[in-house]
Amino acid sequence: MFELPPLPYDYDALEPTMSAETLQFHHDKHHKAYVEKANTLAQKAGLDGRALEEVVREAKKRDDKKLFNNGAQAWNHAFFWQCMTPDAGQPSGALAQAINQAFGSLDAFKDAFAEAGVDHFGSGWVWLVTSGEGAKVITTHDADDILVREGVYPLLVCDLWEHAYYLDYQNDRPGFLKRWLDGVANWDFAARQLAAANGQGDGFRYPAPSAGERRPGEAGEQPRPSA
Ligand code: MN3
């Protein structure tokens, strides 16, 4: 069984960029529902006890859309919480270098990220990723995620579903993205993801499921990413 991972900060920690009310609904209602449905569907599919990353990839392979959508949304949201912090600084080191190489400057990256998010029609996600071609911005529709993209490794994501910003910004997605990038984007997390993509340290993994065959001490163990 997958657990709903707790937020890595208090509900009001991201104010005024993101209100406590938004985080409460988003985490306690939306994310929780995806995790619960993923659990039910993974069990039906005979995949309970497997890591969420494996479940999502297997669901894609089997064309099990319900399991894929709910599993991917469970994963994307857990990743998204890590992509925000009340202590947002500035990118530095290898991350700053990768951003400058790909976009020219941090401001140019922010413009590209916000523009891709604004141009994305309907629900989905806007990502900063790294691949063989360096850093780039991509968007994915609905629940679709990076786990099923070969050779692409996620550094940062922002949720473009209206439930992510409607309470705070109504229909102002451009305003939300600008405030998000300037106010709460977690560059330290993105830097750790970039290091993991380059074989240094651990990248993000969804907390391992608690299943009958696992001993309690193993529940939190995270295998190293292969990227
Ligand atoms: Mn969401």
C-alpha cells in the first residue's frame, strides 16, 4: 500500500505564493484521492507491493489508463511538493550552469517555463528536465509524466491543473507561474535531481509501499536511480 506522503512544510509555509487553503485541498483531498485509487487499482492489477515508479511504467506498458493516471498523479504530486520551499534562494553551481547553458540566463529560463505553462492547453504539468541534450522545458498533459520518457530526468515541476492555483489566482495562470518561480521554486531540490541524473547521490523516489512481504525497517529504503 502506498501512503500519502506528508507535505515537507506547514500548510501556511508557502504563503502568500500559495495559500494554506490551496495546499490543504490539494494535498489532503486531490493527492489523497489519487493515492487511494492507485492503491485499489494496483491491487486489482496484481502490482501491490511494487515501487510506484514500477507500477506507473507497468501500467503504461499494459495500457491500463486508470492505473496509469492515478499512479502517475500520485507520483507527480509527491514530486511537486518537493519542488517548493519556503526558503527559496537562487540556483547555484551545476544547476545554474545548466540553466545558463540551455536558456542564456535564469530570467530567460523563467520566461520559457512560464510561457510553456501558459501555452499548455488544459490540465497538465510544466517541467524542467535534463536529457542528453541538456536542460529543457517540456509540458505533459493531464496525468502524463516523466517516468515513462526514456532518457529524460525531472528536475522541477509545476502543477498546471486549476486546483493548483484557482483559489489564489482564479484564472491568472501567468501570474501564478511568475510568483511560483520567483517565490517558492526549490532550486536545492532541482540541483540534487541534476546531480542524481549525473550519477551523484539519490534522486527523488516515491516512498516505498508498505506491503506484507516487506519488513517495517525496509519500508523507507530508496534504491539508487539508474539514470
Ligand atoms: Mn494537482
